[in-house]
Amino acid sequence: MKRRHQTWHLRLWVILSLALPLLLLLTVLGRQERPVEPVADYLTRPAEGAAQ
């Protein structure tokens, strides 16, 4: 019975271990797509960031 209880726990860890690197990869790719702009420039043109 203990095995059955551990399966969902293991599944949770697998999902987390897969999701975290994926999120990291997505953020890195998103940053590489467009060059990092200064914060002031970002605030003056919020529409451009929202469009993309």
C-alpha cells in the first residue's frame, strides 16, 4: 500500500523537475529574442512589450 502512496509523490517531483527547467529555458529564450532595454525605456513604451 505504501508504494501506491508514493507514486503520486514521485509524479509530483517528476513534474516539478521537468517544469522548472522548462520555465527557465523559456525565460532565457524570451530574453534572447529581444535585447534587454533600460527600465525607463520599457516604461515609456509598454504597448510594444504587450504586443509581443
